[in-house]
Amino acid sequence: MLRFALISSVVVSAVSALAPVAPAAPECGTVGPPAFGVPFAVHADSSLVVLHQSGQTFPDFLEATRSRREGWHRITDSVAIADSMVARANAAGGSWRLLVIAIDACGDSMQQVPYVARLGQLVDSLDVRIVLPGEGSAVQETHRSLDGRKATPTYVLIDASGKEAGCFVELPREIREWTHARMDSLSREERYAYRADWYAADKGASVVREVIELIEGARAGTPLCDRGQ
């Protein structure tokens, strides 16, 4: 019996060693071929509108969270948006839908989406809806991170006519560019340690500002979409 147990243990260990290792939760994405050079499409896309309409409001999404639930609620309860940012968003005018592809297990989603949702609550012209990666997979295929992954959160701005009007993926610009520039020079642990400190100091200001910049760019006829290129 002891010999059988030892053999079984060896077999299990061998199988485990051959099995693919799932990415850590903070990675918030899956490895895939880069989508470099994907052109930015500025045309009506009814599928984007339908997907947005099918999404959850943030209160419903928050109520359904299971992973990182305490963190989601703690950050949501602490969110504060500067009056100047709300005024700037209102001044941009227009009518906008913001499709957010996010999941509760992703730390980057947790650190950003509550702030974006609060902006949507304060700005009447911005309708924020959230879909899970399963439903948003096709959008993620063409809106990858700078290093070529399908990642959460993914943000896609849609104008009143149903046209895609802007996007960014996974991280706000400052930390996105910092991370991408150090993918080969720093370990994942070092990058995430820096990212955690950055989120603590930033308190959502950068992601709010970038959403507003998407709206301003779309209004000016110069849509912004930083994705995989």
C-alpha cells in the first residue's frame, strides 16, 4: 500500500509538471499573438452597441463580485472624483457609451473600474456598462495590450451613432508605458510591486483623465486608441 502511494505521488507530480501553468491573477490577461498594426476603425458597429446594452451597470457588477470582493467594496467606498474632472467631462459634450470589459478576479480592474463607474454616475452624457471577458472576447481580440495579450480591463468608447470612438487597454497611459518599457528588464514581481505603489498614490486620477481624453479626442475628430501597436 505504501509503495502504491509513493508511485501515485510520483505520477501526479510528473503530470503536474507537464500541465500548463495558468497566469497569475494580477496579469489580468491571456497570452496571444500580438495585434500590432491593427487599424483603428471609425465606423458604426451595431455589435458594439448591442454588447454595451447587454452589459451590467456597476452596482449590479459590484453586487455580483466574488473574487477580491472586499477590495472592490473598499475601493468603491473610497472613490472621489475631482470636481474639475467632472466639469471637464461635461464641457466636452456629446453622448457616449463606454464599454468596459472587466472581471472581478483582476487586480487592475479592481483598481480602475470603480473610478470610471463613478465618473459615469456624475456625468449624464457617459453611460458606463461592464461585460465579462467571455462576452467581450471578440472585442478583446482586436483591442490587445501593448505586449499582445487579451487583457482586462479593456475600454472602448462608442459615440451616439454607434461608431467606435476611442480605446485603451489594461492600464492608464503613465503606468502602461512604464510597464511596457520594462517588460524585459524587470521581473513580473518587480513590475507589480511598482504598480501597487503607483495605484495607491494615483487614486484613480489617471484612468479618469484618460477616459475624459478619449471623449475630448473623439469630439475633436482625432480619436485616441492605444492598443497593441
